[in-house]
Amino acid sequence: MSYRYITLTIAQQVATLTLNRPEVHNAFDDVMIAELLDALAQVERDDSARVLVLRSKGRNFSAGADLGWMRSMAEKNYDENIADAGELAQLMAQLDTLSKPTIAVVQGAAFGGAVGLAACSDIVIAEPGASFCLSEVKIGLIPAVISPYVMRAIGARQSRRYMLTAERFDAEQAQAMGLVHSISSDTDSCLEDFLAAFHANSPAAVSACKELIAAVEQQPDVHAQQQLTIERIAHIRVSAEGQEGLSAFLEKRRPHWIKDSQ
């Protein structure tokens, strides 16, 4: 599939997915959402891609939903809006559950649905001047589809403030609330540090760890949670990469996945 609004490159075990509509501040519409869904599916299937980096061209990360697209949806009926919202929901879920670690690099403004993209990423790096805004109520809408991910990232209490007021908040506040992990004036260098960490780790273990985090978070029963964790550690211990990692540690050598990454 050739893309109109995004680019996808895979090199040196890193997939880089770039929003490429700088002329409209990388606002997304149904076309971009479909392209992002396709690109994420490609990354999921490609064994050569161990990490996904999500970034964008231009001054701003993303202005969120394209207003022209939103205007067109307002003219459609309820069932058409259900189908359209379902595509955005699928995008958020697909990014959130990608089996490979994801890193979002945010510059400038990240508004509306773009905050959702950040919240669905495993790690968020932001420039010092980055700003965030859950702006939906300003135009008579609500951040419905992204709300589970944003609320998980910043908590219900802070969501009450920023979803209801549509205030803009800076990178420091985003970090304090848990949305942003690192703030750096040299985001490329910061990104390289994270990539180096991922390249040193077992790809299978990283994937299993992502699944573990989601499963534990979603299992409220303590006894079921305990059994889940017992089964997960037993499974990974007898797996090929689990065996290789333990053997490499005991034999004081590098595991094969580090050699493969060089």
C-alpha cells in the first residue's frame, strides 16, 4: 500500500512511522487513520522490526482530528459515525497492543487524538517546548475513544481537570502526570538511548512483558492475577529465548539477540 499522509521505513531493526501532513499540523482524517492501521499491521508482521518509533514532520506533532473531516462526519448519520469512530478506536487499540515496544517523539503541539497516540505508546519523549491539550470540549465534542488510554496514563483525577477544561499543559506537567517519560532538547540522542536498551533485551521477553503488563492491569482478582503471573514466568523460562538468556548469563557471554542487532 502506498501512503499519502504517512511514511514507514524499517532499518536496523527499527520501524519509523512518520505523520507527514505538516501543512495541516499533521491532523488526521479517515485516510490517515486507514494508512496508520495498515502500517501498524506491517510492523506487527515484520520480524526484522524490533521497535516502533512514532514521530511527525514539521513544527507540531499533531493537531488531532482534521476539522474538515470532523465537519463531514457531522453531516453523516449516527450509524456512519459509529463506523467512523470504530476505525479510530481500532487505531488506538492496535498501537496500544502492538507486540513490539513503541516510542513516540513529540515536538510542538499534541492536541486531541494526538494525546491518545502518546498515551498508547510505551515511551514518550518530548521536546522542552512541547505542549498537550485535550481540546475536544472546546468544539462541542468529548475525547471518548482516547479516554481509556489517557485516563490510564494520567489518572482519573487529572483527567477530570484537563478533559473538562481543555487547558493546554506543558511537557513538564505531562511528565509529572505520567504521560511523558523523558524531556530532552536532543530527542534523537534520547531516542538512541532507549533503542540501545531495547536492542540489548530479548525480543520475545519484551513482547511477553508487554502482554504481562496488560493482563495484570486488567485482572482485578488477586488470586487469578497470582496464577496468571505464575504461568507467565513458567512459560518464558522454558521458551527458546528464556533458555538462551539464562545460558548466556551463566556462561558470561552475550545472548544471540545482541549479536543479531549489530
